[in-house]
Amino acid sequence: MAQAAPPTPLPPVGITRAGPVEIITIQNPPFNVLVTPVLDALVDAFVAANQDPTVRCIVLTGYGDRAFTGGANIREMVTKDVQGARDYSAKGQSLTNLIEHMPIPVILAVRGVCLGGGCEISLACDFIIAADDARFAQPEINIGVIPGWGGSRRLPRAIGVARARHWIFTGEMVPALEACKQGLVTKVVPKEKLMEEALAFARILCSKAAVALAAAKFAVNQAVDASRLMGLEYERDLWGVLFSTEDQKEGMTAFIEHRPAVFHDRADWDERTKGFPWKEWETERNIFEEARREAIIGSLEDRPAENGGKKVSKRPEGA
């Protein structure tokens, strides 16, 4: 049964306790969109939980049954310039970094959709318990940008590079059972038992030694990807520069206007990609050109020698 709409406006984040388990609930129905007040309240809630010695585990969830969260607020983003976009990316990354690095285990309990920034928050959690109606996606490509809150780093780590490419390049929705098969989701349960299952698992974690749990969380994160914070800065730069493109403006405007976006082809490519990191690399070291040269050289070395058996030059002129 669908949860009724609240009779009065809810605070952006709700906090309740079940013994040593703190339940943090995003409360912006119907889709719990991550507007700035929600992001700020989430940061405050996690900081406060970390400072409370009686909190042994956190369950994060969303209000209602339609969504954990539909993602970041596109109306807030559509008019941002490059620096404003970088700042917004940094805001989202600060939340996901806080969740990933805090010494308390964080379990995500998901019903309905978990999209965009919400999916990136899920990637920062230690465990995901999903209802059988849950669906996940990184749909940013459909509005002319990429994940900007850590998704480009954490998703490949969670499900592998090939699958992460498919999620990020297509923006397709992935049902909970498939997300579980791919390694993102810990467990899929009947929707009516979601919180019961999440709290039962939280109580198991609460029975463990708190210091050992914190050490285990740190050790596993370091073992999987010790350099992830460097990658987050790279993602933030790309996210910001995308806000100088016509495709970003078209994609987000089309979303707000409820119409299909019409994106450009690769005409005027050099002009339209000014400011992107790979353009800076090309100034100092043209990686594509190096790859092209190596491919030509490798091809020449594999061919039978011509001209009376003369050896093919290692560095052909003009290649």
C-alpha cells in the first residue's frame, strides 16, 4: 500500500532510533529530490551521528514507496556556469565522501527509484538492501552531463569497468535483481519487508566490535581503490566544464520542459571541446597521436620486409 502524503510539510531529513541503529530518512516526497536543503541536512545528520557514541550503525532510506531519491535537483543546476557546477559537484562529493569514510557502517534501504545523485549516494554506502521494486540508474548522459558526485569512480569499483560503462554511457534503468547480480546490491527482499530486513542486518553489525568494524571499513576501501580521491577531483573538473556546453543546456532544459533532448553531432568538435582536460593533455602530449603512431609502427613491423629484404624503419617519417 502506498504511503499517504504527509499532512504538513516534513523537515528535509527525518531522524529516528531503533536502539543503537540510527535511521536517517530523506523526506522530500514524492521523489525525495536532493535539493540543497536536503543535502545540507544529510551532511548535518551524518556528522551528528558520527559524534554520538551510542550510534553503532546507520540505516539510510527515503520517505514513501516511490523513490529513495530521484537524484539531484536539475532546476538548481540548469543555469550554473563552470565554477558553479564544480562547486555543486564538490557539495555532492563531500556528502558521499563523508558516508564512505565515516567509521560507522551505513546500510541503504531502497524502495522505488534510485537515480543519479541518489545512485551515487548508494555507492558510498557499505551495504544496499533493495526492495524487489527498486531500480537504479546513472541517467546523467540523458541531460548532457556525467555523474558528478563520485559515480564515475565508485561505480566501476562496485560492478566492474565494462558494466559501469554501460550504465554511464546509456543511462538505462537497472532492476534491483540485476543490480544484485552485477554486485551493486547486497540483498533483494520483498518490498513490505525492506525495513525489517535492513534493521535485522544493522543489529548484526551492532553486535560486532565497533573499532574492528571501523578498521575493516577503512582497510577494504583502501584495498579496493587507494587513489579514489584523486579521481573525484578529475570527475569534478569534467562535470564543471560540461556546464559550458550547449548540450548541457539543451539536456537539462528539455528535462524541465518534459520533451526529448536534441543533441549536436561532432561538428565543430575542436571549438566545442575547448577547456576539457584531454584538450590540455593534447597541448603537452597528444595521447591520441601517440597511439596512432604506435599503431602504424606496429602494423609496419608485422608486415613482410619489402625492397629486397630491407628492415622497415622503426620511426617512419611523417607517420
